[in-house]
Amino acid sequence: MTRQMHLGLFLLGTGSHIAGWRMDGAIDSFQDIHAVCEVARIAERGKFDFIFMGDNLNADPGAHPSYTARLEPLTLLSAVAMATSHIGLAATVSTTYSDPFTVARAFASLDHISKGRAAWNAVTTAAPAAAANFGTLHPDHAKRYEIAGEFLDVVKGLWDCWADDAFPKDRASGLYIDPAKVKPLDHDGTHFKVKGPVNIGRAPQGHPIISQAGGSEPGQQLAARTADVVFAVVQDIDEARTGYKALKDRLPALGRKPEDVCVLPGVMPVVGRTDKEAREKLAALMAHVNSSNALGMLSERFGVDMSGYDLDGPIPEMPKADTYHSFTGVMLAKAKREGMTLRDLYNLVAAARGHWVLCGSAESVADTLQDWFETGAADGFNIMPAYLPDGLTDFVDLVVPILQQRGLYRQDYAGTTLRENLGLARPANPNFSAG
């Protein structure tokens, strides 16, 4: 089959734009499960591979509305599973502020509930403010990734404690579970000691899909070793091609093939029937941006108080902070490349929190996505509508049909599980020959 692009929906209930909720008819809460289910069904109508729920572990009233007040992702996606039938369900859970047994059990549960559509976005939690909610100190960058590597290994090990055929449920003999088909994990490592097995049978997908978005060297290496899907923060096609190739080139040394990992850059498309209509939509969004809310986002992302800098001067030299390494590198490189002022930079961050903004007619948006897909910059895209539901509906109704007509995108789902729709093999179970 000809290679086709994959699409995820990065779902923020108030839209990816910081002022998306102010658009006429837009959803204005990320605590409304009925609105989230409506959006999920629109994405499923567009044959998206999955919806992706980010998360954070602290509340800042000056930050993006959806990052400040939101439903817990796994709880939310369990409800969405009942309102959908094919679309994948990806939730963010931290490896720094969680424990492997709970995470393994929760995602196996979501996989069973959804009949094989669960995905875990494993993050190390960049924001130091989260630590105060757990009564601890925030580990430094290197330590967070060291913990994450062991955490992922433990979770995968727990998913493999059960054979697929561990439940004979033989009424005649009374044998419900075959004890030979379930094993302890007996993990005793640097950061975790976990006996196992987890108290839920093997997931329909074997392992729920694992996604990651780390852009630093440790993040890229962890993604190359463990991830099925990698989210990328990019602003430029050449930058995207370089990052795409660098990640794919890591895989053979880890016993993996390039097609084992799906790379999806984040993009906020603002779509119109004409370029003029799209520009008018973006202008309406940007009219709501002010320096205080965008500077707050910049300060959080850079880990530096930006309030005292000259908005119309050049980007200042800033100390290296222990937060958001990928975001910081991408944004500072773009700012330097384009001679941006701090005002330019915060406008860009407000528009899509630092992600790529693509504004234009449906035809021009499709042309650009096709170019990135066919020239080694992406395997697809993580779509980040500026506001909901209309920002998503514009993409589904106007752009998706063009991609389908060009043979770049599926007409229907390939299977019932997320692994099948991503074209990824179900992992064998090393503990059991029948696994």
C-alpha cells in the first residue's frame, strides 16, 4: 500500500490559541465532557488516528485556560471511549510524579475499555511548580530522564506479566486463571522496586501505544528506544527534515526499523475557503492577544521571568533553564533566524504555544502538509485547532477530502485498534511462547 499520512488531534478544550475560547460559538471550558465527546466524534468522522490529551500538574491562573483547569485525562478518555468506536485515545501521565504499577494498570484498563485504542504519552514533567503539589523537589533534567527510562521498562514489563491466553475460564474444571500463564515481574532497580504482576490481564494491543515529545538528547534517545509515536515541535521544514532523519537514524542501532516510529509535528492550521478568509480568522484570534497573557506563557516555557525585558528589542540572551528543552531550542533558533523581537516571539507563542502555525485556504494547507509528508519532514501531523469545534470542523470538512482525493490519507480505518490504524505490529510477549 502507498504510504499514507497519520493525523492526531491535540485536544485542548478551549482551543490551542490562548484566546480561542473568545471566538463566536467556541467551546469555553475543558471541563465539559459533552463538548469533548462532540469534538472526538468530529475527529473520528475525519478518520483521525487518535485524540491526544496533554496534561500538567499545577494550576496557574495566568497560563493557557486549558492548562489551568481541565479534567484528568484518563478519566476523561474512559468516557470518550464510550462515545466513539475507532479513534485512538492518548493521555499524558508523568513518569516523575506517578508510579509504574498504577500507570501500567490504568492504561491496560483504558485499552480494555476501548477495545484496543489506548495510548500513553510518557512525559518527564518540565514545570518545577509541579513538585510542590507532591511534597518533593523537582529532579533535574538528567535525573528525570534516568527515572523515565526505568519507569517505561517497568510498565512494559508489567504489561507482559500475563499471557494472552491466561484465562481459560473452564467451567467444567473450575480453572479460571492458568497459574502457568501469569508471572511476577520482580523488578529491583535504581528508582523502583516492583513485584508484580499487575492485577489486570494483558491489554488487547499487547502494549498500549507509547508516545513521547522530548526534544533534548536524552529525550530523543528515550523516544528512539521506547516510543511508537513522537510529537515534534518545529517551525521550519528544513529543521523538521533534520530532526526526522536524526530520529530515524537512531533506530537501527536499537533493533528497530524506521517504520516502527511515527513522527508527527504539531501544527495549528487556520483554514478558510480562501487565503483571505483564513487570514481574517487568524486576525480575529490575534486581536485578543495581550502582552500579559503571552508573556506569562513565555516566562513559563523559558523558565525565566520575561516581564522586565524590552518588548520591541532583540531577543535577550537568557540563562539556560531546566524546562522545555525542545520548545526553548526551537523558538530561540527561529527568533534568531528571523531577527524577531520579544513582541514577535510572544505573538507566536500566543498563537499556538510555540508550535507551527499554518494559515491559508484548504488547498494551500493541503499542499504544505503534502510537501512536508513527501519530503522527509513528517509521517503525519498532530493537528492543534485554534478553537473548537469550528477550527477542527474546517480541517475535517475542507482539508481532509483533498488529502483523500490525492491518495495521501485513508478513506476509512484499517482496523479496530490504534496499533492497526498506525500500521504497527502487536508486540510479542517475551515471557510466554504463545504471547
